[in-house]
Amino acid sequence: MAHSRVSLVLVAALLVHLTACVAEVTASSRSLLGPQQSGAVTGHSVEDTAREVTRLFEVRGYALVDQHVDAPNGERVLKYSKTNRLLAADRGDDAYTYTLSGDVGSVFYAWVTPTEAGSTVSVLGKPTLSGVEPCTHDGVTLPCARIITNQIFVEAHLSAHLEVEVAHGVLSQLALEGYALGPIPASAPPPTSDAGFVACTAARHQALLKAVAEPDKDKKRELLDQVPRC
């Protein structure tokens, strides 16, 4: 998967009222459901489970935009996207006007991992704004950027409650079909993106900390130029 550069990007709605509160988008389906309710154990192969998960997302209007083997054991990661919640400028009764340049959508990741008896599947969904994926608090490392915008807008459109419904629906249908035999064990490690990206983001974080702590301006600039771009 091609990973876009991870940076601290401010994606904001334009607010007429300057005193309006802002909030950061941090919720995902996994952070709200918890790890065990975000996945399932299946009795089918990685390939069969991946095909069925893809079918269930597609009937809900989510397109498969990427899929690849993500680990030496044959784990497969799939990515689905949907951006059709167009929101126009709106004036509420309180006379605040919020203008959104872009659209609200959703992105979902599914990790299908082989086991001795079949496979496991873990699902994570989060809202997107103008195609940007927020950095969410769920213990999973993925390409992301900070999204900060009006608090009321976040609560209404970027709360991840829609993504919870979709993830729960996909996993529930897997259970109904007999694919899902039970929830992910509590001891299962969280899914991640590929190891190279995880290592790069960790190195980037440490390099930024070192640069910020450097008092000399010239050395600071040199260190910042050497920060890895993941």
C-alpha cells in the first residue's frame, strides 16, 4: 500500500463565529467497540474470509481500494472507502454558519490473519474529511493526519458512530452466515499497518523530539531536514 506522508495537517471548517469551540477527530469504530467486538474468529481460509468480507462491504456501498499481503504469515489487509456524505454550508437557528470545503466519508481496514483452524478478521473504520484519515485513539498505527474542526460538526458527522454500525453489521452478518465462530480473543495483539511504516513512524517521532529539544537554531534546522518522511 502506498502510504501518504504523515504530517500534522489542520483540516478545519471555516467558522464565521470566532468563539466557536473546536475539537479533534479521534474516534474510530475500534475505539468505541473495543478490540474483541471489532473482530471475529472464523473457520475459513484467509482467501475465503477476505472475499466474504469484501462482499459484505460492497453491498453496503464501500469500494475495495487496496488489498495486499501484510505479514510473512500471509496476513492480508484490505481497505474500503466511501465518500458520499456531501454537506453544504448551513445556517442554524443560532445564526452560526459552518462552511465545509469537501465531504465526509468513511474508510475501513480489515486484517485477515491465518490460524491453524481458519482465520481471524479485525475491522477498523473511521470517518474521513475531504479524503483525509484522522489519527484515532485505538492502538492501531495507520497513515493519518490531525483533523481539528468545529466541535458541533465533529459530534454530528465525525463521531465514528456510523462506522460502528457498519463494522458491527459486517461482523454480525459473518456470524449469521456461520463464518464467524466467536469474538477475537482478548489476548490477541492489535492489528497494524506494514512493519516498515510502523518502524518509520517510530523513527520519525524520535527524530522530531530530538529536533525540538535542540536549542541551536542551525542544528535544529539540520535535524528537521533529516526527519524521515513516511
